[in-house]
Amino acid sequence: MVKITLDEESIHAIVQYAKTHRKEIRELAKIVGEEILSVLNEKEIIDDGAQLYREITRAINYTYQK
């Protein structure tokens, strides 16, 4: 578990760090962005798989009802 607390002084320090270390912040944003896209893509794949499963199940049930 991580506990993060911020006050005015620490926010100012973070802003100053971001201003003076733009390359590092950009790299961090890139890494976080790529991870977020990866998770979203996984969810999309899972949703597509679930939809396909439902369609197959319906087709099988329809076939055996006859």
C-alpha cells in the first residue's frame, strides 16, 4: 500500500522538478500512456471475446433446440 500526501510545499517542489526535468517527465508520461493503452486494448480484446462467446453459445443453443 502506498500513502501519498501533498501540501503546498510538496506540490511546488513537484512542479519545479517537472520544469527542470522535462525529458524524464516526458519519458514517464510515455511509459504510463503505453501501459494505459495496453490495458485498454486488453479490455477491448476481452470484450470482443465475450461477444464472440455469446454468439457461439446462442448458435449452439439454437441448433440444439430444433
